[in-house]
Amino acid sequence: MKFSLLALLSIFVYSVSFSQKTANIVDKTAFLLQIEQGKTDINDHNYLKAILSFRVAAQKDPENWRAPFWLAKAHEKLNNFGYMLKYAEQTLSKDTTKIDPEIFFLMAKANHHLGNLKEAISYYDLALARINKKDVVLMEVPEQKAQAEFALKAESQPKFAEKVALPKDVNSGNNDYGAILSNDGKTLYFTSRRSNTTGRRQNPFDDLYYEDIYRAVWNSTDDFWDSISNEGILKRVNRNGFESMTWLSPDEKEAYLTINNSAVDEKIKTKSSDIFYTKKNSKGDWGNPRPVEEVNSTGFDAGATLTADGTTMYFVSDRNLKKGSDIYVSHLNGRTWSVPVALSDTINTKGNETTPYITPDGKYLFFSSDYLPGMGGYDIFVSKNIGNDKWSKPVNLGATINTVNSDTHFQYYADKKLALFASRILVNQKSDIDIFKIDMTNFKFPE
């Protein structure tokens, strides 16, 4: 049988077309499978794996809006707001008639945490107009718009001082926070997730190393923090899990810690994060941590801070499953801590309160909240003790200290007119946590 050139050409064109259609079907099927896998990974809090799945999906169907949309959502979970904005903008460059309206919220949130506040407010308005009312409530769109508006106003107010990042080595390029200064100002303890933490373990969900406590010594000759180490006198404290120091006694002989060994095999067992204390031995080393059984629950218990006499403790717990994390107080009766009691609704909100710091005299409580009127993420507040465990209305420390991202771990040193705290900063398109100091000479306490 003979075929004309035209017939052969028609068969060839049909074969190519059929092959392309088959390939397209295969790619689209693979695309959908990768999207679903990534969504499952997000639900499992495995954000890095989710990002890989969405990247593969983007290669399978470059014109589809879903891959960059979900990449933006995955980076939101990691606080990588630069990447979040990048992929949200890519999503909007596709066919906007079919895109999930949540994209406007993602655009708003990314711009908000990058400090583009006017753009953020505009996108929050679009989110309010386009997203159904139920999801608007779930996403807390009005609340986050209010934060952006609060930040815009706060940034126009005069600052009482300029905050300064602690030098490199203390701020390592990893997450560094929870700085505590000794009474003589010569020793600095802080928490870090750098690569030489004990056990070298990494969280598979975000690729960050577990926490360790580090110690630095002030070098007065060369004017910098020296001899930074998580070993030496800390060798009995730092194990294979998460460890952080949250309070240091005035004589530097006792410290309170937060430890979480729930994911590792350790002699010291914890249910989740638990509160421990440690004392220095005759050699000057920190001894084996011991749990504070009376205040620990089956949930998350952390961030203990005490008055100078060591008889009143404030800490964070999520034991009330109907709320987020709240601040609790316990009093020392002899050698036993009393049953913890949650502070009033003046302090504790429907959201999360964390990293409390009580001044040595018990007069002022500094803490962070993600629900009280703030600029974005966690803001640092201060409240005055007005007696009988009652507190004044918390005051936001303002844009001198707080940012559009999370600000936590505040510690105040009255005799030095100095405060230390941690802020989430943006490096390129990713985020990092650094330790800052600020001169508190001109700070006005609430009365």
C-alpha cells in the first residue's frame, strides 16, 4: 500500500499531536499529585518537603496559579516573607479570574511583615471584600489589618532610643534569642540554634538545629563578647534536646531552664516543654537540671521568671486547651511551689502570651502577646502590679522596640538602664532572630 506525501504528513502531525496531548495529560496528573502531596506535607508541618513538592508541580504546569500560591503559603509557615511575596506576586500574574481569593490575604500579610504597610492595608481591604465572611474570621483579617494600621501610626511617633544588634558571634546568622545578663554585666547567657548545638540534631520540618544554652564572657580589653561556648560549665545542662535559660539569680548560683526532650532519648524525661532549675556546684559548673514538678503539666510549660527573692514565679503554659498560651503565677511556700494560677484577662487574651519577665522587685511585668493591639506577630508589652495579682492595662513598648515581626524575650536591667530582647529580622527573602540591646534611660514606665 502506497501513501501520498500529504497522507504521511497528516499521520505524522496526528502522532505528534497525540503524543503532546498524552504528555500534557501525564504532566497535569503529576502536577495535581504534587500539589496534593505538598498540601499533606503542610498539614503535617513538614514545610520544607512541601516546598519541594510545589516546586516540582510548578515545573509540570508553569502557567497554573496553584503552585506559586501554595509556595507562598508554605513560606508563610516559615516566616520567609520575601519568598512569600515573590510567589504571591507570581500567582497574581496568572489568570486572576480563577485564583483563590486568599491570595489577597497572602499579599497583605507578606507586605505587612516586610514593612510595606500602605500596600498591606490595601490588600487587607481586598481580602475583606473578596474572601467569604467565615474565612475572614478564621484568618483574622480585620485583626491583622488593625495591626498594620497600628504599626503605621506607631512608626510616626518619636523614639526614646535606638536599638542596637549585639555583635556577630553572639548573633550567629541562626536564631539567637533569650539573652540574660549577669548582675556584674560580665557574663551573657543566651539560646541559639546554631550548627554546633549538642547532638547536632535538626528539626526535619524547618531544618533548624535544636536549642542549646550558650555563655559569653565580656572582654573589657578589646570591648566585645568573648569565649562563646555551649560546653564547659554548661556540659551537664545542654543535652540532645531543646534547652534554654530563662532566669538567672542575682548571685548567679541558680538558674531556671526550659527543657524539651520529648523527641530524643534522654535520661531526663519531659512530657513536652517543662520547667527545670539548676544550681552551680563547688567547681562553678551548672549541675544536672531538676524538674519543678509542682508547676509542670502535660502541656507546654516554659519561660520561668522569678522575683529577686526567688519566691514568686511567672511562666507560660498552654494547659488551658480552650485558649492559646497564657501567663501563670506560682508562689513558693517553704520548699513547695503553689498550684499555678492564670493571670487575669487584663494580661491573658484569646491569643498567645509568651516570654514573661518580672522585674526583681515584682513591680512590672514585661511580656509578649500576639493578640493585644500591636504592630504584627508578637509585640512586647509592660504592665504594672497594682496588688493582689492584679495588673494595669498593658502598654505596648512602641516602634522604638517593636517591629512588624515578632519581638520577644525582653529582659530589663534597672541599674544599667539597659534592656535586651529578641526580634525577627529579614535577611534577603528569609527570616532570622537576633538579639538587640537598648538604652532605657528615657523610657517612661506606666503609672
